[in-house]
Amino acid sequence: MERRPLRLKFITVLGNIGLVISILFLTFKLILIMAINGNEGAPIALATAKRWTASYRQNEEQNNPGETVTKAHFFGKEKILEVLKQEECVGMRIYYGINDDKKREVIIVGTKSDENNILPSNEDNADSGSGIVLDDSVWCPPFCPDPPDGL
């Protein structure tokens, strides 16, 4: 049996350690990249939701006196499911925007586990067939729960 010099053994050990460190680094990086999985979010108490929405309305009324405060946006189940049924979709991201009439909007897009949005291939066509950008919600007011439920 041929004996390898001590220097060669040392280089081999260092190479193996480097390989293990590289594998661990790549595994950790992959875990970080796959940061969302479709289980994000958690229920909160109704009392907390009421406090937060009241705080929002109060803030909006102070910052925009005389303006009607938009309390909520309603999206139909079928439209939400269209977003969620897209290939690779694990959830949705909700963006805030200001429309051309200077009114608040919410925009919903599907999101993949790599944290990237699922967007249409054509920026100017809502029906381009690839990704869905959802808006055109029903506003509250005027379409709100009756009687009001505190949210």
C-alpha cells in the first residue's frame, strides 16, 4: 500500500472541509430563498382587528378632513381563487396604490415560493393570460356590512 505524504493528506482534509462548508452554505442559502410556503399569516383577535381599523380610520380622517374614508375593499371569491389557482402560486401579495382619481386602491397578485410575483407577460393587457393583477374591488363605503360590525 502506498503511503501518501502528510502534506497531501492535509490538503485532502482541507478540500473535504471546504466541500462540506460549501454544501452547508448552499443548503442554508436555499432555505433562505424559499422563505414563503403558503402558510404565512395568523389569526388575530377580533378586538385587535377593531382597534387597528378604528386607528386607521381616525388617522385617515385627521389627515384628510372632509374626505370619505375607504374602510375596506371587497374581492369576490372567484377572483381570489383565480389568483390562487395560478401555477406555482403559494399565496398572494397585496399592494397599496393611488389611482388616477387620487383614491386608495389595493392590488392583488399571486406569489411563488421564491417570493417572486406572478405577473402578466404584457403590461398593458389585463387579459394577457399569464399572470393576474387583481383590482376593481367593491369599496366600503358605500357597500358595507349592515348593521356595522365595528371593523
